[in-house]
Amino acid sequence: DSGVTQTPKHLITATGQRVTLRCSPRSGDLSVYWYQQSLDQGLQFLIQYYNGEERAKGNILERFSAQQFPDLHSELNLSSLELGDSALYFCASSVLQRGGTDTQYFGPGTRLTVL
Amino acid sequence: AQSVTQPDIHITVSEGASLELRCNYSYGATPYLFWYVQSPGQGLQLLLKYFSGDTLVQGIKGFEAEFKRSQSSFNLRKPSVHWSDAAEYFCAVGGYNNAGNMLTFGGGTRLMVKP
């Protein structure tokens, strides 16, 4: 158990819908990351938040957005869902130490199925 | 841009045999390197990491990895594989910059263990 929690574990929805994935970081971690794992794209970085502010963006679609709240939990919002958005979405957290010697710990993931 | 290549998509070894999983990276500065393992239906668990210092790093579950700068490699090894090691293994490179601390993952190597 990494200490990172994600809900829900599974999500099944229809095309065109909107869903929200939730992540709680490890106690003491200020940085939250979202990754997408799909069969064709592999594991890809989506976005990072640090202490409530967006820090870095990866291959995140405009239909996707995220935020980090004052209690440090984060939500990833996916809208206008398409079949191709079906994937496993991971959240990770870290302290974000200066100098880069930072270790990310991953949650169990949310499996999204778009029908 | 940083990148990671895991040349072997699938590897099958007999239980008790030794294992080496290959990882090659491309990164402009000093790389921070990681190996994660993903068991079926599970999240990503950190096996080991390299930040600096001794180029041979020890991890959990009897795994070790060796950083070779001249070959841009960070191969994972285990002297004797157990059936419970069957999983998918991901090599990742990370590094701190003003934009954040994202991880770039390789495509993964799926390990199967024969009894």
C-alpha cells in the first residue's frame, strides 16, 4: 500500500459523458501527478499540481482538466468522453524535493471504460 | 526530450533462473532512474531508484539495477526468479526542471515465469 488512494476503482460510462476521478496523496506529499495508461499509448504523464497550483502539463487533452484542493486532494475531470479515453488513470504523489531527487508513489488506479 | 526504451516486450524465464530486463534512456542532464512493477490489476510499485552515487542499486524483493552512463542503460536484474515475480516491469526516467518533475516511462516488459 503506497498511501495514495484513488476513487472510484472502476467507472463505466457512455460516450459524450463527463466523469470525475479523485485522488488523495500520501500524508505530507504536496505534489500530485496524473498519468494515463492505455494499450496503444502506454503510460503517459498528463498533468502535475503542486500545493494547489498547476506545475507541469503533458499530453493532456483540452477535454480533460484537473485541480488540487486546499486539503491537497486532486480531481481529474474528463468530459465529452470518447471510446479512446478508455484507460487506467493513475494518480501519484511526491514531496517534490528541490534538486529533483523526488520519488513518486502511485495509487491503485481508476479503470475507465467508455461504451 | 527525454525517452525510455525497453527493447523486450515479453520475457519468459523458468522459476529459479536469473533475470535481466533491459532499459535504455535518453536524457539531456543527470537522469534520475526508476523501476516500477505492475502486477495484474494492481497499481505501480516502486522497486528501486537511482539518483547518484553507487551505480549498483538494491531494491525490494531481491532486485538490483546497474546504472551505466556510457551505455545510457539501467538494467534490472534478479539472481533467482520466483513465480510471484510474474508481472509487468516499467523503467522510467525523471528529472527536475522549472516545468516540474514528470516521469517518462518505457513501454514495459511483461515477465512470465515457467514452473
